[in-house]
Amino acid sequence: MKQKQKKKKKSHIPLRMNILFFSVFILFSVLILRLGVVQIVKGEMYREEVERTDETSVSFSVPRGEIYDRNHGLLVYNIPEKAITYTPPKHPRAKDLLEVAKKLSQYIQMTEDDMKKVRERDLKDIWLLENDNGNDKITDEEMNLLQQNKLKDKDIYNMKLERISEAELKSIDLNTAAIFRKIINKTALTPTIIKNENVTDKEYALISERLAELPGVDITTDWQRGYTDDSTLKSILGKVTSSDEGIPYEKLQYYQSKGYSLNDRIGKSYIEELFEDVLQGQKTKIKTVTDKKGNVVDTEIVNEGKSGKDVVLTIDLELQKRVEEIIEEELLSWVKLPRTNFLNDAFVVVMNPKTGEILSLAGKHYDRESKDIWDFAHGTFTAAYAPGSAIKGATVLMGYQTGVIQPHSRLLDEPLYFAGNTAPKKSVQTMGMVDDLTALERSSNVYMWKIAIAIGGARYIPHGPLKVDMNKINELRYYFNQFGLGVETGIGFSNEATGYTSFPQNPGNYIDFAIGQHDTYTPLQLAQYVSTIANGGYRVKPLLLKEIREPEINEKGLGPIIETSKPIILNKIDMQDEWIERVQQGFWRVTHGSRGTGRYYFSNEPYNAAGKTGTAQVPIYENRQKYDTVNLTFVGYAPFDNPEIAISVVVPTVYYGRQPSSTSINNVIAQKVFRAYFELKEERAKAASGAKQEETITEPTDENETTEDTIE
């Protein structure tokens, strides 16, 4: 019995051992299998996880497109410059960025302008980074107050800043501070320009040799805007933001929605801003590889990008220069005359009345202290003035449309006496019975006032009250708006002025609207208005863009045309064609009639101009004294039967009191501008004819025979 029990016990031991060995075998098999999966199947993935963690694509700006005038004369171009950049890591720490700045400071010298931008606060932040965050500036008692929530972190931080002495700040290297300021708040993984002005060959070479020891630092080629003429058109060509400025805060959301980066340079004013979408170009795409800590370990260009497209403007640079010379000459001449103390500015707009193409936007400002003349071209659409009688064409057409007058209607030009007014309202000369054409030719104020009185629902009664409905001012403005007077012209500039409007304070102010002495208009609005009359009633959009072209890569010059602008009609004025022709005839009589206000300047000119002169009284107060100054204007077009150009001339506050000269600066400028255009046209025609003759080449084909080959 005992032997049987012993045998039973012995038989259980090998079974348990087998189960144990089998379990160990299974565990080792699972372990080996798992190691195989880790090392063989997923080994590459884990190795990459250790060595690098991310690849990010970022964009880098490319050179902007160039800007040309209508005859392909270069206006704005790019100047290539050596540049040193830094791409911040994914999770940049201020202390690490300071170390980068210190290393770079050994090899590059920042500009004086960069140094000046370093603030005291920047220096204090650097001092804190270098000195254990300034903890020794805080007492134990103050730290206890912080722990008890009786002081805030912000309070402690401000205490540290206040307690840093001037001597301690002087220990900080200003060059390092200027570099640190450039990179401290920049977007991670986005290349930031540290220096792109006056980078020396030595600096460029030193950085190039040490790229391996300067992670994130790189050398590249950047660009700056250059101008073929530093004065002509400079004020309306606009500016581009610097890499420091980047995108202005107020435009940040708009441009980020279009894929821009924070430090992208954009057009911030006028033409550069207006054609930003065309000039900006397709940015270079760069793949940035970072390690586990977020440091940049490699960069690779994924897409080279493409320079911005070139813009060909409608501006005629040669005409622009001649117009500017005319304005300067007349300004310098007139400011020497008596009672011209307030004469500082003059403006001219030249446009094609059929297409709306702007040929010249010229404005000049005379600085009485320095005696210099500055470019003020943007004043043609940002500054508005009372135009005087230049707008009487719109008044007559408004009279036709409302039915208060008809073509050939005759009204009595007489002094108007109103109850309560001691002085009468009258024209420069009392003319008697005049029709609409004579009213334009001789510039009758009374004729225009009576139109406004009738529209206002009243009738002139000598020495009686003037009971017009002054709410009708909105109706008067409606008709003027059709010509572009008092509304945006459509040129596209964000800061275009529309002029000053106000509700009339009295009936006299109301009727003065009809002679251009209530609301104000810009020179560009006046050019659009006269163009509308010149072309038969179509208000065309002023165009600055003639063509968009691909940039020429291999050679200097223009590439293929991508887009050509076409005339854009904004509206057709609600007037009958014969009415418009009637006003056109009135404008011709202004410049050619026996008593036309502009006959002295235009009747003998070969280009057969039509137009309207204007004078507006504008009060100016200086040292509590009132001066009744005079704005002088002119609007016109030529040739009369087939207009090629329409112009507006505005010279504000020319003089006060009696006119100091027998000539009028507005008419002289207009006369010279017309001459400049047609003379330039003739010069170009002769040059083209001469060039065509030179293209006829005679070369021998053999000893006895020659042939003429004309190049088309």
C-alpha cells in the first residue's frame, strides 16, 4: 500500500516540470516575437522617432513683381541683397534664442538703425535671462507675500525690472541685443531675416563657414525695392512693409486667410497695396525637419516659388514728368506774387475719357520754410476742394433732367436781392437775358442759382424771402453723383476721399451748391466728371492697370502678357444725348467763344480744346483774421470732336483780395499740359517714322544685284 502511494507521488513531479518548462518556452517565444516586431517590423519607425519627430512645410517670400509705365519704362524694381536668416525651433526658449544671438554677434554687425530700435525693456529682459531671472532682486519677505497670494507674478516681475540699474544694463552688448530683438517673438519654423542691409562679404563668408555650428541660421538672397526716379510718382507708387513690420495688425486676419505669414512683406500703400495680389508672387515652400526637442536639423526646398507678376501701369512717365515740371514752374512763379501767402499746392489729372486710363496723376506741395517742392501726387484723390464754376456743366444737365430749363432756355442774369440780405448775389458781370450756352460761356452764376431755386420748389421774388426746400440738396447731389462728383471714382485706393458734404445752413448755401461753392471734390472726381461729358455721358472707371505680364527670367525686360485691362463703364448718366451735346457746345464756347472765360488761353491753340474754368471763394482763418482766398480750377478735353485726353487742374487758395496777376495759374497750367501731351505725341510719331525708315535695310546679295528688305 505504501509503495503504491510513493509511485503516485513520483508520477506527478515530471508532469509539473513539463508544464513549467512549457510555460517558460511560451513566454520566451512571445518575448522573442515581440522583440522581432520592435526591431524588424517597427524598428525604422522607432529609430526615426528618436532621431527626428516632425517635418513641417513653411513658406518663404519671393521677390515682388516689377512696375512699369505704359511705354514699358521701368518704375519700380528689386535690388538683390545678401541676407542672413534664422529659423526658430518648434518650441523656442528665450534663453536658447539669446545664445543664438550671442554666437551670431561674433560674426555680424547690426546696422545703426537696428541698434536704435533696441529699447530699455529689451535690455532688461536680456539681463534677467543672464542673471538667474533676477531672483536676487526679490527679498524673502516679498517671496512669502507671493506665496500668500498677496503679490502676483506680474508684481514680482515689475519689481525686478525696476531694480535693474543703468550700470547693469551697460554690461549688455548692444549688437547682441539687436539680434535678439529680431528673433525673440518670431513665428516658429518660419525663416526670419536678421540682417539684409549692408551685409559684407566677410560676414556672409563667416556665417557660411559656420552653418553647422549655428543650427537654424542660414544665408540667402533677399531684395529691396528700388526706384528709377526718386521723386516722380513716388508718393503714389506706395511702399512695402519691411521684414520687421510684416503684416500690419489691422490687416492680419485678411492676409492670413490668404496664406500669408506674419513676417511677409506686403504692399502697405497706394499702387503697391492696390496690386498686392499680382505683385506678391508664389512663395517658396520649404520643408523644415526638427528633432525631438523641436530644433531644426535640416531644411529642404519643396517648391522654388515664383517671382510676382509684373504690372504695366497706364501712367505715361514722360508725360508725367512734363506735367510735374509745369506745375513746379508755375508754383514757383506764383508764390512770389503778393497776397499768395496760402498758395502751397497744385494738382493735375490727365486721363483718356473713352477708356478711363490715367495718363498722369500729378501734385506738388511747396514748403514755405525750406523753399522745397515735394511730390503730392496722392493729393489728386485724397484731398478735396471747392471747384467753383467748373461744375456748371453738371448743373445745366441737372436743369434739363429735372425740367426746370430746356435747351435754349433764357433766364435773366441780374443781381438777386433777398429779404434779410443787404448785399445782392450776382455774377461777375450782369449779363441780362442769357441762354444755357451763354451761361456756360460767360459763367453766369445767376443762371445756375435760378436752376437750383426752381428745383428747390421756389421762385425768385426781388427783395422777397428765399423759401427753398433745402432737403432738395440730396436731389442735387444725386444728379452730381452720376458724374462721379461726391462719390468714389472706382480707382480702388482704400483712402480715396469723396469730398466734404454738409446740410446747408441757409438757403444761400443751398443755391451755392449749383456754382461749386458748397460741396468739395477731388481733382480725380473732376477729371471723371469732365470725361463723362466728353465721351457722351458714360462714367468710366479710372484705370491704373494696363497689363499684367509674366516676369522675364533670363533677360531684363517684360515677359508675355497675361491680362490686359478693358474699359469699365460704371454708369450712363440719365440724360438725353442731345442735352450732353448741348453742354459740349457750351464748353467749346468757353474756350473759343468771343466772350468765353478761357478764350485767351485756348482759342488759338491747335488741339481744339473744350472746357470750363472755375473760381471758388474759400475763407481761411489765421491768427483770428479771416482771409477770403480763391481756388482756381479748370476741366477740359481735346480734341473737341474726338477727345483723346481729359484733364482737371486744381490750385487751392491761390490768393486773397484782388488777383495779383493778369494771368490765371489754372488756365496757364491747363494750356501747357495740353501742349505737352500733343507735342509728345508728335515727337513719338516722328521717332516711330524715323525708326521705320531705318528698318529698311539695303544689303548686296552678290556683286551685281541688291535687294531691299523691309523689317515689319
